[in-house]
Amino acid sequence: MRSFPSSELKRTLGDVLDAASQEPVAITKHKTPRYVLMSIHAYESRFPKDERQTIAVEDMPDEHLAKLETALSGLDEEGKA
């Protein structure tokens, strides 16, 4: 991973963006990596949108509630099978 000092970002912005289009780039401060810059394509590939949802038990579909109850019935008081 290439790195660029934050103090030189203004002067080297074109180089930084060119590098970030190829691979993630570390932005350093006092020679310590602080940030990562990457293309939106690389970001979306590494961190796909999470489609999971939370649902209150009272709003849960009956079939899901039945599965939950079955799974929980096999556990002891400490939550172990």
C-alpha cells in the first residue's frame, strides 16, 4: 500500500487520487498511517451493503417465531445446547 503524508496532500492530490484508483492508499500523519483512501468500487467490493434487518418479536412472522422457539427450547438457562 502506498502512503502519502497528510501535510503534502494539497501538492500531491493528483498523484494520491491516481494511486487510490489502483489500490487503497494510506494517508499518514507524523509517519503513522491515519486514514485510507480508496476508490468507491474498491470500497463497495470490500464492504457490501448489509441487508440484515431487526424485527421485534411481536412483529415477527409466525414461521420465524416458530423456528426461534424451537431453537431456544433446546438451550439451558445459560444459553448452552
